[in-house]
Amino acid sequence: MSTGKRIRFNYKGGLSHARKFGDEFKQFAMKGNVLDLAIGVIIGGAFGKIVTSLVNDLLMPVIILVTGQSDLKQLSILLRKAIGVDGKDLLLTYGNFLQTVIDFIIIALSVFLFVKFISRFKKKEAEVAPPPPPEPTMQEKLLVEIRDELKKQNRR
């Protein structure tokens, strides 16, 4: 159902305003902090997959061997038996929570070790003594002498 009227937008920015906006966005996106954040998010996503594989493929089989459970996520405590025909058992399922806690501990430990590793390099950079300041030029030496002489004259 068309009325035949055209809708007009009263926008006075034009193409130059759009270019300016594009340039500002480009400057924002190319700042070091934004790029660092983007790289951190990408690496964090990949790191999460590594930690998940470490937990599921290496640690969980050992934990399952110790606990005797075939799947740690299925660990639970029966709080109340099912009531009625369609009732379900009331369970306190803690296996998935335990899995998540193990994931968190591994990630926290890995981040701690990574920060400690990086800070070691920063310490070495800080320990390197800066080069001694350059010898004053002849002009600077003469200016120091003049200043010292003026100080002596003002004290008299």
C-alpha cells in the first residue's frame, strides 16, 4: 500500500562527512590498544580450546581412573527419589562444576606462568644500564663557567 510520497532525509553531511567518519574509524581501529585487544581475543579463543583438550584428553582420564566414574560430568548426589510416575530424581549434579573449576585452575595457572615468563624479560631490559649521558659541548662548559662566576659575584 503506497501513498506515493517519498520520504526525504534531512542529512547535510554528504560524502565528505562519511569520509571523515571513515578516517576517524580507521584511526581508532589502528590504535595499538585496539589491535592488541583483538589479538588477545583471538589468542584467548585458541588457548581455550587447548585448555579444554588438555583437561578432557589428558587430565580427565586420570581423574576418572581415580574416581572410578566413566564420565566426571555425570557425578551427582541423590537428594530425593522420584515422586509419582512422571517425577524425576532430585540430584545435586556437581560433576560439570568440577570440570569447569579444573578448567579455570589450569587457565589461571597458565596465565600466571605466562605473565611471570614475560616479566622476566622485562626485568632484563630494565637491568641493562642506559648509556652514560654525552659529554657536554664546549659551549655548555663555557656557559657553566659563566654561571658559576656570576654566582660568585652575587655572593660578594
